[in-house]
Amino acid sequence: MDTLDLQGGSLNLNTNANLTMSSGSTIKIGGGALAVNAGVFNSANAYNVVYVGTSKASGIELNSVTVQNIYLNFDNSSQALTNNIMVNVNLNINSGKLTLNSVWPKTPFSSLCQKK
């Protein structure tokens, strides 16, 4: 499985840059961020997103209907992921919390919020 592991700084997709997520690949965000600045984030294939470390605000990595699984593996239960998300398959909260204005799951919400 291919993983884009962002541990610090920013990956900026500038003019003529193109990042394509492979089917089944993963974006892991620790201390880094993904930003699109006139480049292309091609998210046509199904992929997963993992958040680790301290609190994060979700970004372009979750602005796709092809995000399959979202994993929250924060340092402790007081850490949070903020912003709205769309859950297509599973939302796995191993440590931390999710702070939303609203959620649009395609599967029943009760099946998404099971602590593993």
C-alpha cells in the first residue's frame, strides 16, 4: 500500500503540479499539511486518511467523495479533528475526538462511531 506521510511542513501543489492518489493508498497527516495552490489534487481513486499526533483541522485531503476510511489516532483523548467531513466507509476513532458542524455519512451513523 502506498502512503503519503506528512510529518512536518506543507506539501504545496503549485502550478503544473499533479498529485494522484492510487487506489487503496493512504494520506497520513502528523505535523504536516497538504495545500493546492493552482496545482491538481487528483482524488479520483478510493483512498484512506489517517490523522496522528495533535489536533488537526481537516483540509483538501477530505474534500473528496472517494475518501474511504478515516482514522483518528491522536496522542490523547483531548485532541480533535475539526471541520466537516464526508464519511464513505468507516470512521475509526482510536484516540481523540471529532468536532463537526455536520456530517453526511452514506452509511448509518451508528455503525460509523464504534470505538475499536
